[in-house]
Amino acid sequence: MANDLLQQLQSILSNNTFEEKEIIERLKEALLGHEVASCITRDSKSLADVFAETISDFEENGNPAHLINTGFNNLDRLIGGFYPGELVVIGGRPSMGKTQLCVNMALQMCLASPVLYFTFDLSATLLACRFYSALTGIPAERIIQHDLTSKENNLLLSQTSSPALNNVFINDSCSVSISALKAQCMRQIRENGVKIIIVDYLQMMSSVRYRNSRELEISYISRELKSLARDNNICVIATSQLSRAPEKRSAAAKPILSDLRESGAIEQDADKVILMYRPAYYAIDVDEEGNSTKGSIELIMAKNRNGRLGSALLTHDAAFTSFYDCNPGPDEFTFSAERLKEMEETPFNQ
């Protein structure tokens, strides 16, 4: 393996067609690939052994394969939750609410496992305001502008010491290359025990390897994200833009799988694809049955490699800070201070 790496490095350095930046990126990718491959090689197991481990894990943990709950009962009932090793893609048109949905999910997931959030569209400061907005119900723009009442300011300060937030790591690096992202992921997995990685959003990433073909570039990035999830037994959640195809079909057309931009590889690599549909985005006030659509959000399960398809209905508050189940039951999901203090009462196991 060492000889293969050496030959690969020599080949990159001897190629006169590469620019300096491209040489550096390719060297990084080669070294990272060698490091990952040397760390994750697994021995073959018999089917009986694998099944025995699965049953044992289910009995010990109560959930199969350390199931990751999204925090939304309607969605969890539909799909069971997310699994380690999965690539989950959340697609939607611009301003549909993809980032805020991921923020809401991250706040729930971090109670059980560390979360690493890559933000390529917002700075770490602006994203942090989204998180505190979801926690307090204060509109993000007012937090950013410091336009708060005394009561709101005290509420905001009361959330800053929450131990749960110590399990959300934000990275707003200017580098959007997949090789740099994987290097940072490996470090966080090793140092902080990260189990969930959110990439917001996929189309903003790049790779010098296929810089002349966007379709091949997105295909490569998609495969690398899936490999990252599978090889490290973590869950990778990536947001993705949708094309304008829904609007071209009709004013109220719901998105479908093929609406994903550069969708071929994303459709193939993703284990789950969730498409967001918000009627208010299209100025639709009532649904086909005459019911009000105010605040409603439909999460359409367009692909589920290990389960069923369908839709889960959510609603959001007036300030568009937090998402909730449309018909919450006794286990209603909330971001109350008592809920977040679970981290103080229950030892965190990485």
C-alpha cells in the first residue's frame, strides 16, 4: 500500500498540466485516502456473526444499530429515524427552510450524539443565531441586530451555558473542497466522537479533480459523502438545492426526486431523500380540502433505501424559528430549558 501511495504522489508531482493549487489539493486527497483506507479496513464476517451482533445491539440499546431520532414524531414514525452509515439528503427550493430544519434536528440529535455542522452559506455567527432563535423563539434577525427586550436578553443568556450546545460543532471554513471537509470530519470523529455530520449545502462544495464538469464534480462529492458515512459508521445529512422544475409543472406542484440539481449521482448514493414542500412559499393559503396551510410544511420521503415512502407533516411558529409535529402527542418535541437539561442529568457517552 505504501508503494502505491508513493507512485500516486510521484505521478501528481510530475504532471506538468496541473496548477499549483490543484497539485496541493490532489496531494491532500491522496494522503487522506491512504489514511482513511488504512484505518477502516475490516475483516470479513459470516452472516451468522453479523446477525448475532445485530440482535445483541437491539437487545442492549432498545433501538437497532444505534438509531438516530430526528426529534419529530411524525417523521420518526414514518422512517424509524436515521441510521449510522447513511447519507441523507434534504432537498428544497431556496428559502424553503432547509437550514432551519437542520438546526432543529441538530438540537435534538446533539442530546444523544455530537453533531458537526458545516455551513457554507452562513457564517458561524449567523448560524449560531439560528440555533439560539430555535431555542428561545426570538426571531434570528432580532438577535443579530441586538434588538431585544430585557426579558428576551435574559432568556438568550440563559441558553448560552446549556451543556447540550457543547455537543454541536460549527465549521464555516472558506474552503469548500471535499478533501478539506473529510480531513476536518476525521479529526472531529477522532477528537470529539462526532456521530452526525450536517453539510449545508451540497452544491456549494467543489473538487479540483473534476473542475471542468459540474456533473462529474457533484457525482464525486456525493460518492465521497456516502463513503464518509459508510466507512466511519456515522450519519451524514446534506442539504441540496432543487431545480425550478416544480414551478414549471404548475404553481402548486410538489417536488419529486428528479428535481434535485445534478440529481443522477445524488439519487443513487443517498439512502434517504427528503424533499421539503411549504405551501406558503407558493402563496397557497388552503389545501385541496379547504384546510388552512398557514405554517404547514410537508416532508416528502422521496427515497428510502431501507423503509417505506410517504410524507410527514410539520408546522412552524410565526417567527419561523422552530418546527413541530402538526398533531403532537404526549411526547411532543420541544426546545424547553427542561428538555435541554437532560444532558446534565444523563452522562454523555461518546
